[in-house]
Amino acid sequence: MSTREDNHMYSALKNKPLNYFQTTYLRLFVHDYTDKEIAQFLEVSSRRVLSIQKSITNKFGTQDWNKILFMAFKFEILKHPDYVEDSIKTEAREFTNKIFIKNIVSSPSPFWPQNSIRKLIVDFNKSCEQIYLKESGTLPKLRKTLKTLLNLLYCGKREEFIIQEMRLSNDEYQALEQELLDYFSVNRIFYAIQKGFRYGYIDHDSNYIVGKHADILNKTIDSISSLRTLNLKSNKLHKLYIYDSLLEYYGLYENYILFKEKWNTSAKENKIPEIKMDLVFNFRNISYGISV
């Protein structure tokens, strides 16, 4: 998307934001709800859900749902921390306490030591990888044909291209796509790609991942290390800030991998968004399990 298109889309969405039904549909879509489940949640008919879908594609100007999700995250209609899985949130809580105890107790400086924070965040990432490694170990080996399909979908290839590339009939393609969804026990291709990444089935550009991860990591470290300068009034607020920082870090890291092709074509491809820690003032008490 060009700079002009990017700015036009942002202005259009800012001037006429998504309504309740459109926003809720996107949120539930990313949580892997089926259209039937979304209809039940919204207490509307299946026809109304189709109407909501159409209104979303019209507003974003595309039928490509991966592109729609990419733009929704980029323009912060969807927030990264809201879509981190519970197992990762549990790890984030544990590492929140480690970062807090290691730094606020032992360091009198207004700025916490970055090397210590870096090590703990890297350990947090490794711990998350181990969670998904254990999960993947419970699954049978992914068939080569399914892995090929998964990687073509990850690269944003359309159905027509995949059918030609893999020499499939339309029925064979549909059956293969359903087999992929069944393998990962998900309802949406977006989620299959996400699990494929988490379980190591996506063929990455390692240089791309290392570079983007370093940028996101450094911004998270800067944000946490300067926490004391915010003069928050309680230890609970300090912890909540760190917790949100870890969720934002992990969600943004996954986002860059899942939407690699779209970030690469974005006018801001080399600019990592700021880690916005105003989230702390939204008080995610339920997810952290604390009261302020």
C-alpha cells in the first residue's frame, strides 16, 4: 500500500470509524469464532452477519481478510495484547514479577538497567517458544502437501495461484484447506497460519525475523527501563505496566511475522510502531488478576 493510500485509509477510518457490529465482528474473527458463533454472540441472523462482512470489506476496500486484519492492527482498531493466548499471558505474569523484583528492588536509579531487562525479556520469548514446542509435539507430523499449502497461504497467494502451483482441482483444494484447518483444530486460515508459525512450520526469512525482533525488543526495553520516570503511585501499577509491555511486545512480534509480506510493502516498513504504554491506564485488571 502506497503512502497516499495508507494516509487515505487512515483518514477514512478516523473520520468514519467502524461501528459496534463491525468492530465486534473483527475481534471475534481474530479469536477464531465461526460466522455462526458470531451471529449467536451478536444475536443477529446469518444474513445480518454477511451484511456486516460486506460492510467491512467495503470500508477497507478489499476482499482480502488478511489485509483487513493487517490494517486493523496497524491502525489500532485491534490491539495486540488482546489476542495473546492465555498460556502466554501466564508467562507474562511470571516474568512481570521477575522484572519487577530484579529491577525496582535492586536498582535505585531512575532508569532500570537495560541488560537485566533484555535478558529477562529474551528468556520470556524463549519460554513462550517452549510452550508452543510442547503443543506441537502432541500433533502428528504435518504432511508435506499441507506444509506447502500453509506456506503458500502465508505468502498471501490466492486460491487460483495455489491450485495451479500445486496442480489441484477446485475440490482437491477445498479438501486440502479443510484438512489444514482440522489439523490445527481451528476455523480460520488466519489462525492456521498463526499456529503454523508458532509450531515452526512456516519457512521464515531468518534475517527479517532477527532484525524486526531486535527493533521491537529494543523499544520494549527502553519503555520498561524508563518506567520509574512516570511516577506511578503503586507497585501494582508498575507491574501492570510491565505486564502490558510484555503482551504488546509479543503480540507485535507475532504480527510482524504473520503479516510479513504486507509490512514489506507498507510505506512504513522500516518503522517499528512505538510501544504505546498508555495501555496501563486502561487497567487490564481482569487479565492480570489485580485490583488497583
